[in-house]
Amino acid sequence: MVTRVGHVGIQVTDLARSVAHAEEVMGLQVSRNDGEVVYLTANDRHHELVLQRGAELGCTHLAFEVPDEETMRAVLDRATREGHEVL
């Protein structure tokens, strides 16, 4: 059903250090930085990783890609049935 992970959002306590790690270790490049949220990419897409400044560490969201609207509705229905918040 899901064809790929679109992007991952992570809340971090030290945004500058986390961005530096993503650039230096993972080879990502900043595509947008508003001071509180930084979007990073590994290719021509806008972003695959979203780092957000926060008081605690944790995953804020996962974005998935699906091939068509019918599949999207099936994934949304399943996620909802299993108690996940869908944005």
C-alpha cells in the first residue's frame, strides 16, 4: 500500500547541533530554515527530514506516499481504526 516514506518529523532540544549532525553525518542539505523548524533534503525534493525545536525529543510525525487516492483512503481508514492521529 505505502510506496515510500515521504518525510519524518523529529522534535529536538538542540536544533543547531541536530542540523549540523544531519548535514555532516547524513549528508543532508537544508532546504528551509525558519529558526524553529528546519527542512532537510538528500535530493531534489523539498525535504525528507523536518527538525523542530522543542523541550523534549521525539517523533512528531511520519508522512507516507501512496500511489493513488483509493490507496490513500484505505491507509487513512486503517490508521484511524488502529487509533493513530491522521493529519
